[in-house]
Amino acid sequence: MATAVACMPDVNEANPIPPLTPYFVMRVGRTMPVVPYYRPGDAAMEPAIRAAARDARAVLLANHGPVVSGRSLSDAVY
């Protein structure tokens, strides 16, 4: 679903998927902003994701899908 939302035109970039369930809020947070699309390896992607993720646990990369992080790979998966 997140990938489909990331590909939609005119999506609410500040909060494209509303926090509909407690589980979503627990895992993702109250917001999941959309970051403009960057080609793989583009050095501008990292600062854009960092800025968007200040108040979010995950972001959507426009026309691509979710980008998540964690202290370890396992943390990012869960």
C-alpha cells in the first residue's frame, strides 16, 4: 500500500497515510512524510530524508515507496 500511495499524484506530502490504527502509530508514528524522488546514489537524497525524518520514523520516497531506518538492520525491519 505504501508504494502505491508514494506513486499517487497530488498526495498530501506531509501526511499521505493517516494514522488509522494504534499499531500504525506505534510502529510508524503519527506522520510519514513524502520525500521527492531521487535517483539511486544521488547525494542529495540523504539530507532530504534526514530533514523529513526529524519528526518521523519512516518516510515515503515519491514514486518509489517506504524508507525506514533503525539502530540496526533488525530494528529497521521491525
